[in-house]
Amino acid sequence: MTRPKSLQVHVSIELADRVRSAAERRDISVSEWIRSLLQQACDEDDLKAGLSAWVKRLNRQSVFTMVGVDALLAGHADHDLRERAHQAYARKCKELGLSQNANEGGSDEA
């Protein structure tokens, strides 16, 4: 095992006292307590970055799907089908307690 790398941080006296108390309550060293918090923060940051990329991709795919479906409905032989689909969408949003406006899937999408 390689030797641990030392990091230095400057904190207020009050925060230093709180850190020491927290480590003592857990019966671990201050270094171990801080190390675990740093590891957790890095892991959460990595997870957030991964989720953010996934959500952006999902949003792009959803927009493409919405535009494609709306275009197909607009070109359908039954000219009332598109309007009925938008009405059904509005009813479903209301049933689920979701907002429904032009920015989130209104009747003028395509």
C-alpha cells in the first residue's frame, strides 16, 4: 500500500472543534472522519455528473419523440386526431397533477 497523501485545510476554531467532536463520537480519528466525508463527496459528485448526462440525453430523446409524434399526427388523414391527442394529453396531465402549458407540450408543438 502506498503512503497516504497529506492534505492541509484551514478552518475556524469552531469548525475544528465540531470536527473533533464528531470524530470522537464515532470513535475514529479526525483524519478517518474527514477522509470518509471527502470520499462520499467525490462519489456523490461523480454520481451527479453521470445522472446529469443521462437526464440530458433522455430529454433530447423525449423532445425528438414528441416532435415526431406531433408531426405524424399533423399529417394524419384524420385531421381531428392531433387535436384529440392534445386534449387527451391535457386530461392526463390534470389527472396526474402536472402542469400543462405550451412550453411543456401544448397544442402548438410542431
